[in-house]
Amino acid sequence: VAVFESVQSAWSGSDAKGVGASFDKDAKVSLALDDKGSYSRDQAIARLKKYFESNPTSSLKVQKDGYDGGNNPSAIYDYKYRDADGKDQEAKLVVSLVKKGDRWVVRSISVMR
């Protein structure tokens, strides 16, 4: 699913709009970053922009690709970032997709510390 590569590339560059390009314009996306919530596409992009400003990505590597996920594929990444205090941190990033019509879109993104 090309969406995983698009999200990985955008997240690696701390690019909120790039990540948001994989959101459905008419559906909510669930984000679990510093806090949790369900957002419209524009709200989610704004939330990610704010998140990346204080938590820029250092590296992102695939731990488990999501291609064997059937109707609800998920990918897990080893995620390194710099926090607001300038300290290097490590977490897992989980990206889950859902099919909308004939295309896959992001259903949820979670940072698991």
C-alpha cells in the first residue's frame, strides 16, 4: 500500500501537510500524539504541525510493514525524535489504514512511548 511509504516519507521530514495528504477529506482521523483526539483533515494537519514543531523527527525505520493487514492494515515504525527540551527520544509509531472507495487512507496514527 503506497500510503505507508507516503506517510513514512512525510513523517521522516516532519511534514504535516505531507502526512495529511493521506487523510480522507470527509472523515475523522484519530491521533494519539502528546494527547488523543479525533480530528477533521485540516484540524489533524494543524495538530501535526504543532507536534512536529516541538518534536522534530530524527529517524523513522520500518519495524513491521502493514501489507499483511487485510482490511485494516497497520505499520509499525521505530521512531526517534527530539523533544521540546532538545533531548533525543525513542518511541513506536503505529499507522493504521482503512479503505475509502478504491483508495487507502490513514485511519489513525499513534506515538507509543
